[in-house]
Amino acid sequence: MKRLASLVFLLATLVLPMLPLTVTAQGFGLEEGDGVPLTKTVEAQAAQTEAASAPGSALVLAAPGQAGVGQPFLVRLTSDQPLDTVSVHWLGKEVVPTISVWNDRHVALVMLGTDVLNAKPGKEELVVMASIDGKENTLRRTVQLVPVEYQRQELTLPEKMVTPPAEVLERIRAEREVTRAALETVSSARMWRLPLERPVGGEVSSPYGAQRILNGKPKNPHRGLDFRSPMNNPIKSVADGVVILVGDFYYAGNSVYVDHGNGVISLYFHLEKPMVKEGDTVQRGQVVGLTGMTGRSTGPHLHLSISVLGRLVDPEPLLKMTVDDMLN
Ligand SMILES: [Zn+2]
């Protein structure tokens, strides 16, 4: 009997982690502390949240009052009544987030952000629309975008790496269309949770936002993280998802794009070899490729970018922080 019980336990520990996307706190990015009574949440986050419409309404929006240029942030809508639909509008883009149920509360969690390439300090409007029992509620917030001191990097490289030869300009233009289209993907099921899985073990050799001066000429800021890595190191997907693009691009070399749902996409560049193909479903931690130095790269490393509604944000906080860390 005792033996049977331990066998059942062993089977459960082996099989349970393999079950697909179960509705648990972790699977939806909700953590310890999310289960506090609603009234307490309203009090505790008075600076950031506000009950919508009539007094006694239990629709609570948590959103930051300010965000650094290039930084990702989270928006969470919580309701004690079922949410029919929610849509979040930010910088001309719309996302219809997955609604999950946690401790009898209905929760929609959205990742947003700006891109160091084109965001400017100033005020931007965030609009959240929520339909409850056929009634439309509109919540508006102002997010103050504040400057961030990013690094400055001066590099001297062979001139042909800095200025592409005329015969590849058409190729670069065509590739930009393909990658831009991939980044427009906003699929309906949220598959990411925080913190994201670290794709390789190596330390960060070049941070997000670094202003690059190549051979004395200012270039675009670095819109991802570079990880030091030897050749052919396995690269892990940062979250569950679907591979939406695999290609060999002029700048990025062999690349893999994984869609994690609700507008969040991870990009892995300069691979020696992709280990997945378009349409593949991948799990968090699954190997998507091997590190290399294909494309415009001076040595083996992994470049990771995270796209949020088509904007490349700083991946670093997403690799370290929980949902609660980011909301508080
Ligand atoms: Zn890079």
C-alpha cells in the first residue's frame, strides 16, 4: 500500500510538469499576494489604481504613472464581475488580452512599453476598455515617459561592417518588410509569464539602449541584450510560444522569432543554427537554436530582443522581475 502511494506520488511529480498550460497562478503571471481582498488592493495601490465608474464598483486598473523611455511595463485590470472583453490601447496599437480567473476575480494582464529608437520623454495616453454585463467602461491614464541614462559605446569595426555595400541595400529593405510584418503579430492567447527564462547562462556584454558610435558615426541605439556565449551554446526560449519566423538576415544572421501572445515576441539573433522551424510550438526553456556569429557580428554571442506591440523594449527587467515587482 505504502509502495503504491509512493508510486502514485512519483508518477504525479513526473507527469504534472509536462501537462500543457494549466490554469495556475504561475501560468498566468499571478503570484503570492495577488489573492488579497479587493478593498485592500485599492488602498495599497491608491497612487496607481483607481476604481472605475460608480462608487462600490470593483473594477481596478493598475498602471504606472511613469515609465522610462525604452522600458517595458505592465497594466493589470481586475474585476469581481466577469469581464466580457477587454481592449488596451497604447501608442496607436490595440491588444485584446487573455482574461484569467484567480480567487474569483477576473484579471487581464498586458505588457506594454516604448522603443528607445523612437520614444520621446513626455505624456502618452493609455486607454483601457472593459465590457461587463454588456456595459462598456472606459478608463484613461496618462503615462509620463521619462528619460533613461543609457550607455554610450564607441567601436571601431571594419568599414564594410558599418556601411553595407550598395548591392545589399535592396536585400536589407526586403528583410525589413518581413521582420516588421512578424512584429505586428498580436495573437490572442497569452503564453508568457514573468520573470522570463534566461536564454543562455553568459553575462550581458552589451546592454539595451547603448548609444553606438561606429567608426565615429552615430548609429541606432542597441535594441536588445547581448549575452557572452561560446559557439554552439544551446539557446532557450524565454517563454512558451509559437515560432513565427526563421530566416537568415543581413544584419541579424540566422534568426528565430517566437510569438508569446498578446503582442509579446522574442527574437534570437546571430545563431550558428536554428533548431526550430516556422509553425513549431515551443515550451519555455526549449532549445530554439545554437549560438554563433552569423550576420553583422564580431564574435560569438546571443542577441536577444523583446518586441511588445512592435516596439523593442529593454528585456533586462523582464528576465528578473515578477508581475508584482513590476506593478509595485
Ligand atoms: Zn546585440
